[in-house]
Amino acid sequence: MVIPKIEPTDLNALAIDEDFGAPFTLAGWVSPAGDYFRVKGDWGHDSLAASIVGEPGDYWGRLVQDGWVHLSERGKLDISSRKQMTRAQINTLFDIATLVPGTAFAEEIILMLRDVE
């Protein structure tokens, strides 16, 4: 089974073009290099993980093991991921939070980032 790999989401394009009405719109994965991959639709983390990895297997576990950060639809970060975040991941997560200032989603990200720094 071949799974097509995908490209990172462009945060600059999101800032201009997106409607952030649904709570899950900014959920996704952030690579150790700070690349952001956005979930499209509810319950899409697994299929997104499969597309990022690009081959069959334990997609979710592989990303976490490789240092990726999982960002939930509520702005929560996977706790095991927070222990190993890179500066690039922290910067990307902050940038994501600034796309929706004053929302519970952004506040949750900022709160969790305070625990890291």
C-alpha cells in the first residue's frame, strides 16, 4: 500500500485565507524542524500521520518517537511531546496561537508553552 506524502501547511497563507470557526481547524502535527501539518476535518490525526510518514505502520507512534508534537483540536499538546520540543516547534506553536488571538485554543497553547520554556 502506497500512501502519498504531503507538504507542510503554509502558516502565512492560513493567516490570510482561513476561517477558524470550527474548534479543530488548527489541530495537527509539528515536526522537530518546526514544519506544521494541519488536520483537515475532525478525527483526521491518524490519516494525517499516515500521510506524513508515507508508509504503512504505527504512524502516530512513529511521529511521537521521532520528536513530532501532536496539537489537538482544543490546543492541547501531547504531554510526551512537550518534554522534547525543539525551539523551532515552540516558535511554530506560538505562531499558530497568534493566528487566533484571544481564543481558548490560543490560550491553551500559550499556557502549555509556558511549562516548556
